[in-house]
Amino acid sequence: MTVVTKTSDAPQDQTAGASPLQRLFLRPEIGAALGALLVFVFFSIITDRFLSPLGVATWLDDSSTLGIMAVAVALLMIGGEFDLSAGVMTASTALVTALLAVHAGWNVWFALLVSLVFALAVGAFNGWVVMRTGLPSFIVTLGTFLALQGLNLGVTRLVTDTVQVSGVRAADGYQSAGWVFASTLNIGDARLQASVVWWIVLTALAAIILVRTRFGNWIFAVGGELPSARAVGVPADRTKILLFMGTAFAGWVVGSCNILRFASVQANQGVGLELHYIIAAVVGGCLLTGGFGSAVGAAIGALIFGMARQGIVFARWDSDWFMLFLGVLLLAAVLVNNRFQKRAERVRR
Amino acid sequence: MSSRPQRGATAWWRRQGRLLPWVAAAALLAACSGPGTDAPAPAPTPVAAGRLESVAVVTHGSPGDAFWNVVKNGAEAAGKDLGVRVEYNASGDPGQQAKLIDNAVAQGVDGLVVSMANPEALRPSLEKAVAAGIPVVTINSGEAESAKFGAFAHVGQSESLAGQAAGKRLADAGRGKMLCVIHEAGNVGASERCGGATKAFGNATTLQVDINNPTDVQSRIKGALEADHSIDSVLTLTSQIAARAVDAVHEARSAATVATFDLNSDVVEAIRAGKLLFAVDQQQYEQGYLPIVLLQLYRANLNTVGGGAPVQTGPGFVDKSNVDAVAALVAQGTR
């Protein structure tokens, strides 16, 4: 959707004819990649434990669940919308699974299936309300977020009289479901969690959808210029509703990984994480205004987040200042990112 | 790994995209171990006697929480007194807490102190730590699971017993209906305290508030008192909420008695002024300090403490009779 103007040093088309280096700087994720490299080198120098197999497994693990969500949220943001209910969705899906498996005695696979249907229904509802009313998704999903938070606590207390559900390990089908969502992959000393594999696979899938399919073009179109997209026949409603279902689906994946790995879930989990997902997507080159960004970038944004979060602990800095360090690191990454974004814009013009 | 997929990322994915899921699936099947823990809990392996150099303390307190600040002070004071490097980290999210434990194991600490608000979630990480030969002491919550997961000691206060003691004291004070204020949705200890208090007291209702929003706390307690005039006692589960409850009782012009768990300077002042009947004190400074001592004894001499039973730090009571002696200690962040 960029307007191509002729200047002496810019290529005619977005990428064709540009040198490979220039083409690299045109990528939305280039800034994030450099930020990630900086954070990685920084902590590798400060503490040798950061690069040990166990250390790498720790920060990959931390990045993975955030990354799964960030990638889905990035697609939604490129489509021009927000989903504030994404954080609690990770807890809601885990609670549905756990309540059905533990308290109703269902097979874990059926419980997972029902919680998937529940997640997709909430996602579709979000999208449908946003498209029908024209209200900002910020407001609509804030409502869903609060409603889910209340449901999480209310239903959990009603059924169990406590605020957490545990005991999934004893349920039917736990072993096989656990293999899919919560097993560990042993590479030498490092134990990679299944969530890391999910993260990589879903990132690849999202990247392919975004740049290789017609649906991907629709995402950019509805996020960049909705009226024009509609005018040229892009099914805007369907696209956006599917994107909301996408974040809900990612919430289900993360919720399932969590419940099967930790075998218990608290009613207040996930609150506040929705902002982390948005941060990771923005660090990865997504614009808050929509129409620009990348799935790979969001995954790298999550990687920066995870590396910083665990790196601070490895570096043995006083935990009182933890959030300050995290904030400064993220800001630094965003600033690096921004510089390159500006460069890319210039080249593009 | 961290920065490989950046070179022409999308083009690269484009080429690899179709293959990747299969490669991942094959890799998964190749070297995989099942979910969670299928093996029985490992017995704690005695570590060769030696010096205790570093201890990681991983709790579920949110940063800036007054209660956990005292625990942290206790752990750091013990570290100073014994010449041990103590690293304190905390996260209220069980998943994050598990990752902090993994992090401590990756760092190769000599001892681990963990509070288990959500024991099941920490189990795999804790068992990994025990298997790696790191002695573990659990604190504050999770005493039932402590030994099962391979920790060699637990230091804390039994929440339901403490709750019963508080409920009994309010009943002895001749109160007829209690309002128990729960401040965190996911906090199991809080539920146990209310459960214990209700069991010993009898006629009680609970009220859910959000500790991160003081205005909301005060107005909800006020609303509950105005809605039901038969409530003549309010039990709060943490010191931050106690001060709000005292104000709410005052604003609602209710004659209800307020009592609380845990101390801070506001609670001390309120007890002095007669606005609070008592505070249940679990002396959490000991929950920070003692584990470092226990780990030191275990490392140096393979000693254990408690004979398999949890080491109880509470409940103690602070009321008008002893509040003056405790006040100075609260001000310095050790009570």
C-alpha cells in the first residue's frame, strides 16, 4: 500500500531491484533482530550461565508462551485491532480444561476440545461485536477481559470452593495430551519444553499465512485501509473475526501447555499479560495503527522479553529493580528498532 | 539460535515453511520425555559436606509487598550473618516462579528456598532441583507437599490453624457475625485462613476485593457493612487491607471490631488507638532467616531440623498488651 515516488537512490518497487542489504533493512523485523542480538551479547558477556545449555533452555522456555501469544496478537494488530482479553484467555482455557478433566471426570482430550471450542467462540464473539458495532476493539475486548476474569474466579470458587484447580495428572488421557503440550525435548543437558516447539511451528505458520496467502494480503489490507479494502472486495468482517479467533486459539494453546505442564491453574492467572503480548509485537516491528508488522518480528520480540527477564536473574541484579531493568531494556530495544524502521521507511520511499 | 532466523527471515521461512512442521515433529519423537513427572519423587540426595556459598530464595510474593519485604530482609540478614550470598526473586505467577527455580538450578546454587502457593505447578521444577543435588527448604505455604517433593524442611505457619485461632479469639470477644475479606483471587493461603476462621467462628460471609486497588477495597468493605448491619466483626488477611477496613468501619459508622493477619506500622498504630482488636503475627522474618541457617547446617553437617514436622513460626498474637514492644521492630522491617 505504499506510494512509490521516484527519487534518485530509491528503487522503483518495494524490494525488486534493491540490493540484498537494502532488502534486509526493509524488513519490519530487522530492528527487533538487532535488539535481540544486543540483549543476547550483553547477557552472554555479563554472565557465563546465560549461555549454558540449562540457561538457554530457561530463557527459551520463558519466551515461548509469550511468543505464541505475541505472534497471534501481531497478526491481529497488523489487521488493525487489539485483544485485551488475550491474557486472561490463557487462564480461562486452562480452567475449562482442568474443571472438565478433574471435576467432571472427562478424558483430557475431550476437555481440551471443549475448551478450544469455548476459546474460538469467545474470539468470534469479540470479532463479531467489534465489526457489528464499529466500537474500538480496545473497549470491546476490555469488557471481555473483565468478564472472563470474573468467570474464572466465580466458576472456580463455585465448583471447587478454592481458587485453584489441580489434579490433572490423574485424569484419563493425561499422558498422551501431555506428550503434545508439555513434554520435554532433551538436547544434551538442555531440556526444551514442548511450548518452544509450538512457538516455532506457530511462528512459521503465521509467517507463511501473512506473506504467502491471499488471507495474509487481506490482513494487511483491512489493517492499513479498511474502507479501500472493503471497496476492492476484501471480506473485512470475516478476516477480522478470524484474527480474533486466532488470538483466542493461541490463548488455548498456551493455556493447554500451562495446565498440562504445571498440572494446576490459579483463577487469577494471566491478568496483565495482554500488555506484554502487545509490547512483544511492537518490539517486533508492528505498528499500533495497524497495517504493518511481521509474525517473525513478534516472535523475536518475545525472545528479547524472555532473554531480558531471565538474563536479569542470571546477572544477579537486585530483584527490587527488576521491573526498571526490564523497562529500560525493552525501551532500548524499541529505540534500536525505531531507528531501523525510519531507515526502512526512507529506503522504501 | 537467538538471532539466526533474521537474514531475509521471510524468504527463509518461505523455503523452509513446508518442511518445518515435519522436522519439528520428527525431532519431538526422537528425544522426548513425558509430561510433568511420571517418576516417583526423588529422595533428597545428601550433598557432600561443604560450605554453603549461595542460596536462591524464590517466593510468590508480588514485588513491593510489605509482608514479603520482611521475609526478604530476614533472608538477607541471615546471608550477612553467615557469609552466604542470598539472591531473592519473586513472581506471583506460578509459571514464572517455576522458571525462576529453573534459573537458580541453571546457576548452580548451593541451596534453594521456595514458597509454594501453588505446589503442583512448582513440582517438576523442584524435583529437577532435588535431582540436581540442591537441598531445598520450603517456606510459608505448601507444607503438605514439602516432603513429598523432596524438600528436607518446611518453615511456616499452618494457615487453617492460624485462621481457627483468629476465629476463636473473635468469638471469645463475643462477636456474632464476621466478614472475612479475601484480597487475592488466586491465593490459596487466604482461602485457608478464611476457612479456618469461619470454622471456629460460625456465622461468617466472605468478601472478595482487589488488593491492588485501595479505593475499591475500602468502598467494598464499607458497602458490605452498610448492606448488612448485623456484621459486627471484620477479619482481614493482610496488613495492607486492615488499614482500609479500619477506615471503612469508621466511614460506615459501624461498630464492628476489626482484626487482621500480619503486621505493618498502620496495624500497629491502629492497635494502639484501639481500632484493631489484634493481629495474628506469623513472624515471617523467621521464614526468611531460618531456612538459610537450616541450609547451612545441612551443608556443613547434614543436620535436619523439625524431625519431619514443619517448623512453625506462628501464630503469635499482637494486641494492646504487647504492641509497644513490637512497634519499633515493625518500623525497622523485621516484624
